Amino acid sequence: MTKKQTNGLIVAAIIFVVAGVISVLTNALASKLNKKSEENAANSLNSFMDQLYGSDSLALSDMPQAEDFIAVVPVEGTIQASSGTNGLYAQATGYDHDLLMKYVDKLIDSKNNKGIILRMDTPGGTVYEADELYLKLMEYKEKTGRPVWAYMESTCCSGGVYIASSADEQYANRNTTTGSIGVIISSYDLSGLYEKLGIKEANIVSAKNKDMGSMGKPMTAEQKAIYQAIVDEAYEQFVGIVAAGRNMSVDDVKTLADGRIYTASQALDNGLIDGIKTEEEFDDYVKEQSGVSKFYEPKSGAGYLSQIFGSVNNVKQKSESEILVELIDRIGSGVPMYYARPYGE
């Protein structure tokens, strides 16, 4: 083989190797681009579905990323477990426990967040959810060292007072109704009505107290004592939370915690709040204290379709069964609550 032929083979081999390397790199790049394209398409689809049906991510999608802000955490309506905030019939307003918990978690990780305002307008609610949000706010304070302020609007009673106790300072509007520090378990005895209607409740139980709280049977003294023990335990926890939040003794709180409501001026005189301000005065005070002028509040997590169908669901005529279910919900289901029953309910 001549030298010229040898050189040709070497060049050909080099070209073959280079072509192979280029082919491998090209295929890898194409695969990566395809995967990226698929991910982008999936993300776009998810974003589109969020816009239609709603999600917590949609509600928090506009949180500031490059500007310092004070986060407004709205505690509005009855404090309770979230009941399907996404979907066609999701509500655009009201208390959303799952969203608020995720919101505070996100604030803990935010470098631009400089504090929290709790905007309170609630009669209270369930013990579990009130305590869970309270503990999440205390976690926020412990991990970030940032301040929390509470502002009471029209109503901040019972579980609302419990949650507001996480704040470093608490203020109220002069027309606020607050207090109602206590615990309630609601139940009705309809056995007399059942008897008149010829209805008898029949429960197959494993033990005598398994059906306690049933509306079709009178409650026994033992069952009342069981419920009272639950209420007393939750009450002691409530009083301890308020005492810690207001820097008061447990005994002093108990003198105020007989379940009664207070006006803003009465609450101030009794040390339950730090002052009375209009909303504008309170906002100016927070801006002055924090040196931050931007406030951020999550938008509704409801999508376009859920807003439309949710509105329709609100105005549609209710069936007798729906009315009965709502009645049962209102009169109680044996769940302990930090709740102030509105007058006349």
C-alpha cells in the first residue's frame, strides 16, 4: 500500500470517528430538546387547566419575587377544612385552609417577604384547623424572625382570637366584635319530634356510647360528661394560647373567657388588643414599622369555569335534601369548635 493510500485511510477513519461523535451528540441534543419540549407542553397544559379549573398554585403565582413586601393573610369566614376549592363548583371567596397553609409555607421560603398581616373577619370555627394555622404562623415567626400583625375587621371571635394570638401586635376597628373565648360542641335532641312523627332510630353499636350525640336519642349523663371533658381540654388549650399571646396569666384570661363577646373598646380595656385603628391607620402603621410599602394578598384560586359554575351553583334552587344536610351541618355534628354562634342563628 502506498503512502498516499495509507494517508487516505487515516483521513477516512478520522472523518468516520468525527461523524460518529457528531451523530451521537446530535441525537442526545435532539432527545434533550424533545424532552424539554414535552415538559414545556406539559407545563403549558397544566397552566391552561389551572386557568380553567383553578388551583392553589394559580392563587399564589403572582407573589413578588424581586420586591420586598408584607403578606396579607386573609382569615375570612368560618374556619374549617377546605371542601373542594378546585373544580367546577369551587367558590372564589371564603376561608380556604389548604391555601393559607401553603401560603405561609411559601412565605417562610421567600426572601422578599418582610412580615405578615392577619386580616381577621371570622366567627371562629373548628378546633383542629384553628390550631393548625396558629402553629403554622408560630413556625413562620420562629424560622424567619419576621413580625406578624393582626387586624380585626367586623368580627374576630373565638377561633379568630385563637389565630390572632400568634401576632406580635393586635389591633381592631372601633366597630369590631371580638372575644367569645371558649369551646362549644353542638347537638340537638330530636327524639320528641321523632316520637310524634312515628320515627324510631335504630343503631347497631359495639358499645353503649358509640352512638352518643345522636339526634334521635336523649344524651345520657355519662355521655354529657364525656363531651364536657373534651370541651374542658380544648378550653384549657385556648386559654393558654391567649395568655401566651397577650402576656397575661391564665387566671386573668379565664376571668374574661366565659364565652362572652366584647366591643373593641372593652377588648382594649381588658388587654385583649393593643389598640383601635381604622384600616387605613393600621396599614400606615405597618408601613412605618416595617419600612415596606407594598402589600401582597393571594388572588382567587378559582379558575374561569369554576367562577362561572360556582356563581350558578349559588343561585340555583336548593332541593329539600340539600336544605336538610345544611341544617344538620348548622346544628352540629359532635365536633368541638372555637366558634361564636351569630345572634339569631
